[in-house]
Amino acid sequence: MFFSKKNNNNNNINEENTESVEKIENNNNSSKKQRKKFKDTINKKYLKNGSYSSIMIVVFAAIIIVINMIAGNLPSKYTRLDISSEKLYTIGDETKAMLKDLDKDVIIYQIAQSGSEDETISNLLQRYADESDHITVEQKDPVVNPKFISEYTSDNLSSNSLIIVCGDRNKVVNYNNIYESSLDYNTYSYKTTGFDGEGQITSAIAYVTSENLPVMYTLEGHGEQDLDSTVKEDIEKANMEIKSLNLLTEGSVPEDASCLLIDAPTTDISEDEKTALIEYLENGGKAMIFSDYTGQEMPNFDAVLENYGVNRVDGLVFEGDSQHYAAQMPYYLVPTINSTDITSDLVSSGYYILMPYAQGIQKSEDVRDTVTIESLLTTSDSAYSKTDVNSGTLSKEDGDVDGPFDLGVSITETVDTDKETHIIYYSTSNLLQSQVNQMVSGGNEKLVMASLSALVDTEDSTTVSIPSKSLEVSYLTLTAYDASFWKICVIGLIPGAFLLVGFMIWLKRRKA
């Protein structure tokens, strides 16, 4: 009995132990399954995250590649910002308009060894290529291609010179003409004063793509002024050929004349010359005329002007409005620029025009109905023409002529279905002088070239003359009114304000 009971107890214990072992094993198996499940979950998570990261890396890399491809095809004006103070490789509206109308293929060769390219010129050329599909830019290394230059010129070209080619026509632009220099008398060395890249390149493109280049004749034999060197260079850069004309020997204006320039004669023209000039103009001729006060009668010269409805006012014009003269001299006129096709660019750009020693222009009341006279430059209502130029006073006197006056006019008359007479007349030749032009930062120069372009531009040829970009200090143009205003501010108002503030501070501290 005892042993049987003891055996039963042992059996129970064994069963309990077996159950415990089974439970432990089951628990272990369960833990293993949970660990395996957790491990599988972690592996799947890492695999998912890794796949996502890989896909994002591939997508990001693809986006970068696409952006680079798009940026590589964008025009340089969007990818290369011109941060130079004078915008050296930014092309202007005139050049853009010419390139927009370009219908011939042009190749621009930059002559430079690899690695020695002028960066400013290269960037400028790229802007031309961006503006027109007809412009192609190529670099030619003279070491690799020693015979290339000789195909176009026998001259020795400086590095970074340009050769512009269109069909059978070509033009060489020497590097020395792109960068302007002058002698510095302080150091007796040459310094760079201007960059004429756009002017030279645009002129060369116009030259090689034009079939008929305009010819401008300048009247001589009456003490006319010589063309200022700057103006002459601008005219030549506009691809206009300049020829002299003596009407006494020629008898008439040549048929190939695109324009006639009469630059302030000091003696009168003859009766025959007057007849020849009027005949030329009445057949659709173009003329730019300048006059100066001479103190003597010139009835034949005046008759040409009167035939088109304008007269010269006796004397010199003085301004009574301080906002319309400069340098504290009322005969250094700063006229109002009227907005016309010729002057629109000057008006929008905020340029001034300076006209020293000008005569007044008055319009005739009995001019032909077919003649149209457009005012380009006018004085203020306070202007007057001083008939006694030797008077000891600048103030208006009895006998002086009241203004306002025109100082520049554009005259047109249709003479046939396909012909139109066009005269642009300015009442002082000082408009052409470099020293005067500098005082208004090139405003006079732009006006003269815009006037010439209006006279000679045709469907077959277009004259574009872009002024060089100065690398020197630009002049600030101040009228007499502006100069007086700033003088009062600097000498009176600003010091007075400091004195007042100082007095108030002293008074406050004294009371404290």
C-alpha cells in the first residue's frame, strides 16, 4: 500500500514535470516564433525603407540631370549674369531689333589660342548667338589653324580679334578697336577707357548682311565745320560712306547720295547752289542741316529752309528758366525733348541734350499743306532770343524776341508714291562737339545718330551705330536749378539741421 501510494505520487510528480517541460518548450517555441516574426518584420521594414531610399536617390539624380540638361540649353543671359558696372556683355535694344530681323546666316570667328580667350568678348558673343539662330560663334586657334586668318586678311591680327563672315562678304574687327585706350599724361602710359564690343560687332554684322550701303555727302566750300572725330567714327561704324561735295563743280547732288549733310556754313551759298539743293530735296532728297549764328545775312541758305516752312530767329537764344540751362550759363540750353520716333529712346532713357549758342527756329504760317513739321527740341516759355549779342547784360532787353522756340525740327513732304523728302534741322553745330556731348553723358551723340538713321534707313540697308561703353567716370548733368537746389541743401539746410539738433540736445541737458 505504501509503495503503491508512493509510486502514484512519483507518477504525479513526473507528469507535472513533463507538463512543465512541455510548457517551457512551448514557451521557447513561441518565443522563437515571435523573435523570427519580429526579425522578419524588421527585415521587411529595412528592405522597404532601403528600396524607398534607393528609388528617391535615382529620382533625385534624374531630376538633377534633367535640370542640368535644361540649364545647358538656356540662353547665357539666364545662366551668366552680367554683374559688370557698365554691362559690358549685355546687348542693347537696337542690336536685339537688328538680330530679330536677321535673315542671313552669319559666322563669327574668335581668333584666340585655347585658354587665352577674352572672357568678356566670349560672353558677349554668346549673347549674340542666343538672340538669333542665324548667328554662329566659333573659336579658331591660330596655332592649330595658321592659314585661317590669311583667307580673310593679310594684316597681323591681335589675339581675340574677330572675323565676321556672311556668304562672300566678311569684315575683320581688330581687338585694338574693341578696347579703346588713351594716354594718361600723369603716368605717360596708356589706359583702357572704353569697351566697344557691341558697337563693333553689330556694325560688322550689318556690313556683311547689307547689299547696299548708304553714302553721305558733306557740303563744302562755305566755311563749314569739320566733322568731330567722335561723330565721324560713329558714322563710319554705322557703315555709311562719307564723301565731300562741291556743288560749284558738281552742279547737282549725286544720284547715289543717301543723305546730304550741311554743317553750319559761315558764308552764304550761291544762287545756283540754292537751286541745286532745292531740286534735290523736292525729288525726295534727305538732308541733315546745322546752322550757327554768324552775324551776317545768308539769304540763299535761309531760302532753302523757308522753302520747307522754317525760319531762323535773329540772335542767340537765352533761357529764363533755370531748369532749362546748365553750367550757370543761360545760353547753354537744355531743351525739352519731345517724344517722337527719332527721340523716343532718349526720352525713355532719361538723357539730356545740351545746345550752347543756339538760334531759335520758328515755323512759317504759310507753309504748303503737304509739308509736315515736327518739333524735336523746344525751349521753355521763358526763353528769349537776344538780338544784340554784344550786349553787356544777359537779361532780356527791348527788341529781344520772345519764345518759346524750336531748336530742332523734323520736316517731311511726300513728293511721289514712293518718295518722301526728309530734312532734320538743328540750330547749332555745337551739338556735334565731343566736349559738349560728354557733359550730357552721350545724349547729343545718340540724338545725332538716331537722326541719321531716320534719314538713311531703307528696306535694303539699316544703319546701327552703338556708342562704346565708357570705363571712365560718367558725368552728372545738372541744370542751373538743380545746382542751386543742391548748393542750398549742402551749404545751408544740412549744416543748419545739425546745428538745430545740437542746440536741442544742449538745451535738454542744460535743463536736466
